[in-house]
Amino acid sequence: MPFTYADTWLRDGIVHFATEVAGPDRLARIAEEARNCRQDAFDRINDSSEIVGRRNGSIFSPQRCRAHRGGPELKGLVFDPEFIALLCDITGNQTLLPARYGLKFYSRGDYMAVHRDDPKCSVTVSFALTNDMDPMGSLPHMRNLSNDEVLELILDQGFFPSGGRDVELKPGTLVAFDGYNVPHWRPPHCADEGAILGTMCYFSI
Ligand SMILES: [Fe+2]
């Protein structure tokens, strides 16, 4: 029997997928919309040096980038019933509700230190809207550890722990991942050209 997206989700909590409902034309429209949003983006900066485990199970950490809520093209994909049904199939959830979505703009040096997403993110979806997006770092083998256990293992390693797995972010392919449980980060953006990331979070009820 072929290995399926759902098998990969169970094993790793990270699934790369492509789908007609988020095909090249739609992603191109979202990318154009995103480029037009850049001028209205706002700073998303936490200059603290602390990585903090929170009572809600998330891990909150420093970051630097710009962000925007996105426009109707992005919202259309986030709320598309066919897209949500696919995410349910991949992740074994019966009902997923869009919880939040937006765009992240990374200039040279922008980053997001190792963290766990907030509890609304039963499924986090990220996708590159530019060609020059560096891979995301991840620690899927720590998916089932408590915050205390994760912090014990990573706190002496700074913002970007070693021993992780790179998660490629290439235009045309989306990544669904267990962002509440799998610690992950964005390394400092290397290219002179800025990068744009689409993100969406779904809550399982
Ligand atoms: Fe995240």
C-alpha cells in the first residue's frame, strides 16, 4: 500500500503537499496580492533574548520580520471548503476551523527563533510566495515532549538549535505541520532579495 500524506503526518507531523485547489494560478494571484500588501505591512518584532514556555503549551520566542493580514485571495484559500477537507484528510481531523492567517515579509537578517505555535494552531500551513525562502528548521523528534523537556534540551543552543530537520519551502508546494507540538524556527534570511511567506492556522474541534 502506498505511503500516504496521512501516514507522514502521523509519523512526522510535517507534510509537504501540492493540490489543484491551491494550484499555480491561484498561488500566483496570492503572490501578486502579497507583493501589493508589502507597503502596508507592520513590524513584528520581539527583541527579547528570552525563549519562554507558556502555560498554554506554546513556546514564545524572539523574532524580527514584517507582517500583514493578507487580502481576499489569501482569505479565499484559507476558507475554501475543498482545501479544508484536504487538510482534514491529511491530518486525521474531522473538523478544522480557520483560526488565523497572514503574510510574513523577511528582509536580510530577519528571523524567528525556535518556538511552538499557540494552541489555536492544531494545523499550521506555510507556503513560500517567493523563490528565495530559506528552509524552516524543525525538531519533529521533540513533538511529544513537554515544554520543560524541550527547553531543557535546547536552551543552551541559542535561537536555532542543532540536530533539526530542514523543511523546504518552495513555491507551488505547501507544508502542513503540527506547529503546536513540533518546535520550529526561521533562520536569519540570507538573500538580499526579500522573501514572502503565507501562513494559516486551523483549530481542531
Ligand atoms: Fe510557528
